[in-house]
Amino acid sequence: MLFILGVSLVIHAQIFNLKLASDAWPPFTNESTKKSLALDIVNEALTRSQISVDHEIIDFEKVLTAINNQEIDGCGAIWKTSEREETLLFSKPYLENRLVLVGLKGRDVSFTKIAELTRYKIGLVANYAYDANVLNAQNFEIVYSKNDQENLEKLFDKTIDYMLVDELLIHYLFKHQVNDVEKYLSIAEVPFQIKKLHLAIRKNIPNASEIMNRFNQAIHQMIIDGTYTKILNVNSIQTDIDGDGITELIINSNYTSDELPKKSYPLFYGQHEKVAKTKVYVNGKQYKDWNLAYKNKKWHTTIEASTDIYNPGVRIKTN
């Protein structure tokens, strides 16, 4: 009996420790003191799964090399490829990178092919992980900026014709600058580039499948209980919670209007087409509609940063 218990404890310890690495890719991955949407989601899900995380930021080439050399266990924010699947176990996608074309009001933003951008000046953010076909295109001029805000200023100054920006950041603009966005900008509805984000760990680490199952379950619960809306800093998100093909709205408990948010961020492209506005969630509780939820508003939620350097991220407290 003692021998069996000893083996169990060793396996238990191996389950609850992961050493991960990612490259700096703001706002999705970054140092722990800076905005890091993807890593905050990953670290929170692993923490809920009782898995401690040591997460470092290094160059992406070094991330892959360290994984291959078994110096680290995996990467918290990575795109899936058939080659990587040979050695890595991937989670279900937990987020998407969707780049949309943005121009001044009246500009045609319906382009979806590189060839259609000929002779235009396109604003990009330096060191962002754009597709190679965008970076290597010869038919338009790339103008690099330090961040999206700088690109937006260049757009208003007409020193660039368009900018490529993650759709999530557009939702930030709608949240904080609704009138200016609707009045001055044209925003493409069809993304120019879509990449799904995953947690990936080496298949040969002990109990890899159990770790991934726990992670996927935690992600699902975080979506329902409103943690995603807090981390993404949007008024609401939409995704198919129950698998019926119709997306539900998960409202940020800090949202104060008595009307549904004008814009709701779809976790995955295409999920904006069928939305069950008669079924909303706040802090994990389902309501028939937002009016009923608002009238019975009894929640109080705070969000705070973790003080554990080995488990960065956020903690949601609801009273």
C-alpha cells in the first residue's frame, strides 16, 4: 500500500508543474508586468486546474528549439501545424487572431486578397507575427509603427491608406470611443488573416492528456463564468456554450447599461451569425434576457492580479 501511495504522489507532482515559454507578441503574449491576453487566459486556466506554471518570454525560434530539446514543456500561445502535431499535444483553440482591414470612412475595406492592395500604403506594427505573404508582398508599401495607436494616427493624417489591426482591438475602440469609430472609420467585416491560438505541450511529458483535459474543461468554465470578458476587457463575448449551433452572449458584470452591448466579440469567426439574444450569462448564471438580468442585478465582481510570480494572471472574485 505504501508503495502504491508513493507512486501516486510522484505522478500527482508531475501533473501539477509545467514550464512554458512564448515570444513577446503584445497584446496576446508579453512579460508578466505588461498586457498579455493569451497568457492571462492560459495561466488562469492552468491555475484552476491546480497546475503551477513557470512561464518565460524568449524569441520564438528559441521556444521551438527548447521544446525540441525537452528543456521546456510547451508553449502557451501557438498556432497548430501538422509538423508540430507530431511531437506536441494541442488544446482546443481558446482564442483567435483576426486581422481586419481598417480605413477612413468611405474607403473600400472589402479586400481579402494581397493582390487587391496594389499601390496602397498599409500600416503594420513592427515585430507583429503577420503572415509571410503579407510581409513579402511587393505590390504595396508597408509602413511600420510601434503600435496600433500610432497607425491610427497615421491613418487620420492620411500618411497611410489602410491599417491591419486585430479585431479585438477594434472592440476596444467601440467600447471606449464609439462615436469616433462609427463616424470616422470603415472596418472590414471579413478578416484578412485568421489564426487560432492553442496551448501546446510535449506528448512525452507525464500525464500530458490529463493536463490537456483539465485545461480544456477550465477554459470552458472560464467562458461561462465571465472570466473571458474580464481578461479581454470587452462588454460581452459570444460563443456556442451548449453546442446547439447558436451562440450565447456572456456579459461583462461591469457593464452598466440597461441595453445589450452594441458590439459583442465573437470568440471564433462566423459565430456572429446566429446569436441567442434571449439567453445571456452573467457570472455563470443564465438569464432569459438582458432586461431580466439587469433588473435582478445582484452581483459584484472584482478583478485583481496574482501576486504569485510563478502563476501570473488574474483572479476573479464575485460577491
